[in-house]
Amino acid sequence: MDGADATVKRRRFPQPQPTNAVNPVMPKKSSSLHFSNASFLNWRLTDAVHVATHHWVPCVFALGLLFFMAVEYTLRMVPSSAPPFDVGFIATRKLHRVLEASPNLNTLCAFLNTVFVGMQTSYILFTWLFEGRPRATISALFMFTCRGILGYSTQLPLPQGFLGSGVDFPVGNVSFFLFYSGHVAGSVIASLDMRRMQRWELAWTFDVLNVLQAVRLLGTRGHYTIDLAVGVGAGILFDSLAGKYEDSKRTMASGNGFGHTTSSNGSTTKQTLTQ
């Protein structure tokens, strides 16, 4: 009886049949059938209209791609003996002439810019030392280290017509890296932290001051336009990386029996997890 039962069980559960090596579930299909199911082959005019109306942002970027492809292939390159072409410098020509003709005004603007940099630094350190939230400080450390590496790797020439000041940051007319703007990136990091804490008025104040700072830097030829634009992106990028770093440390701490919970006001507390 035992042998008969074993035979019945073997018959009830046959051996699995060999399947396609690429897809272990579905049988192998021909490449022509695969391409015939491509979604774009089934598009109609209504589908194109739907994409243009409901996904207009990527459509605008697609037009921008085509436009700048045409510009790039037809634009004459700047000769190596000529100064760089900078749209921001062209837009701030009048401001540059005003600051060049008024050294006292240039010094005042430089001093106000240094005060604003001090505000950024004070806020970022305040969030760590007094509120116990290190994300902005970690982000600033990441950002300035990367700025030092990139700024040293490709040292851009000082723009022609640079209007320096002994009270501008860095104070004392010392040398500095042009790429990218730590002024702008630091302000973005502080502003993003303010938004997380719902300090909306302070965040908007920093944003306005950051724009004015960028215009002044262009007017004094203290930065190229690309330095300022990348500074905005760097602030956003390193704030995100600092957040991921904090999340990874919380996950690691949770695995060791400790976790962190963030309250509605952004403060972080430690609690023992139940095993």
C-alpha cells in the first residue's frame, strides 16, 4: 500500500516543464510580436492632445531640447582669447557701471552681503546647536566640501571688471573659488530648512535676499551666471542627500534597538523600540 500511495502522489504532482530562460512564466515570443505591441503605435490624435494638455511640462522641455539643439549646432564658439560670454553680465551692465562709479555704494552692498552670509551661517548652526536638528549643518558640510573639490579641479578665470571690496565675503579681498556659489547654495539650504519648519515668512525673506545677492554678484562680476544657477541646484541636492543620510542612520539605529521619531515641530527624540 505504501508503494501504491507513493506512485499516486508522484502522478498527482508532475515535474515542471522547461520554460523560457528570459521569462520563466511566459513562453518565448517573437521579436516582431514584441514590437507590434509598442504603445506609440497605438497612439491617436486624441492621445497626443491628452499628452500636450495634461503633461505640458515635459512637452515644454522637449521643445526646449529641440530649440537648444538648433542653437548649439549653429552658434559660433567664443574664441579662446576672448572673455567668456555671460548673459547675466549683459543683463547687469547698468548696475555694474553704477557700482563702478560709486565705490562707497559698492562697499555698502558688499557689507550687506557679508551680513546676509552671517545670517545664513547663524541659522544653520542654530538648528544644530540649539534645536538639535543637524540636517542643515550636514548639508552645508557636504556642499562646501564638494564646492572646494570642483572649484579647485577647474579654476575659472576672474571675470573682467571684477569690483572687489575689503568687507565682502570672504572678507579681505582674499582669493575664492568661483564654481559654484556658496553664497547662493547656503541660502537655499537655510530656506529649505525654514520651509520644513513652516517658517514661511523667514523663508521668503531669505529667498528675496538671495535673489538680490545674486544680482549684486553679477553686477560686481563676483560670479558667473552658471555659478549662481548651480548654487541653487547644489543647495537642493545636498539638502536631499543630508536627509537621506539622516534616514540611513535612523534605520541603522532601529536595527540596533533604538529609533528616532520626528514630532510635528521637527524636533527629534530617541525611543527604545519594542523587540
